[in-house]
Amino acid sequence: MRCRRHVDPYYKWTDRAQALAAPITSFVDYAAEAAGGARLFVSTATSAPNKQHPTGAQNFAAVARELGSRVRPEEGAVAGLPAPERSWAGGGVHLLDYGARYRHAGHATELAPKVWAALVRPWFEGVS
């Protein structure tokens, strides 16, 4: 229950009828810095139902909307990663929406090692 109370304030609607999630302010702030290339913001999400709250994928769309031209929809896959259903990238930002292709736990067990190898490790190796 403790985790649930922590999550609730972050996952809200701007317009539930249009399925528009409210952008998560802390994500937007950090992603805005990462869009300049000085930081790395990599996240995967699912479209798994989140009770009455927006899904992770809907929250990514809200963050991307808020960042405007600093991130753009990306076609295809990043080398070494399975192609997401939708993604946004710009500078050090990579928002990867895998829809329903992976279970929630699969993001940690199946995708995380690939994300580390394809995006995180190369970014750290390029940082002096």
C-alpha cells in the first residue's frame, strides 16, 4: 500500500475523456535537461491498465508533448533493442513505449539488460 500512495500523485489525467495524461513534472524537468545532451533519461513503459490512472505509455506521451520540439517521435528501433510500438528521442532522452509486448516485470528482466548495452553503457563510456 505504501508504494500505491507514492505513485498516485504522479499518474493523473489532464483530460480523461481524450486519454491525455498530465505530464509528470519531475520527469519533464529532468528530461528537459537530458534533451540538451548533458544528462541521460531512458525509460521504458507499457500500456498495461493502471486502474483509474494513466498508463506508463500515456505518461510518456504527456512528457513528450510537454517537451515539444526537444524530443521527436522516432521510427524503428535503436540498434540492439527490440523496436518499441512508439518512441521519442532527442539529446539524451529515450522514451520507449513497448505497449503490451512485455509484461511489467519483463521490463526489468528482459529489456533492462538490452537497454543498458544499447543506450546506458555507451552514454557513460562517452562521458569524460
